[in-house]
Amino acid sequence: MPAPQANALMRRLLRLTAWLGLALILGLVFMLYLRPDFVLGMADQLWACF
């Protein structure tokens, strides 16, 4: 059975990895909005739903 310190360290590393992954995904999504053709395509797809 792992020691409580090792368990806390693993939880901290998992949380850090999750936050870094989320930040990376959000950064990539925000970068897509710098491309006008992407934004226009998304707006057209959204409008096509109605």
C-alpha cells in the first residue's frame, strides 16, 4: 500500500496534469477564433440548425 505522502503527490500531479491539459485545449480553441473563415463556418453551421 502506498504511503500517504506518495498518494498526495500523485493526486497533486494528476490535478496539475488535468489543469495543464484544460489550458492547452482552451488555448487551441481560442486560437481557432483568430481565423475568420473558421468563425464564419461555425456561424453558418449554427444558423443551419434553425
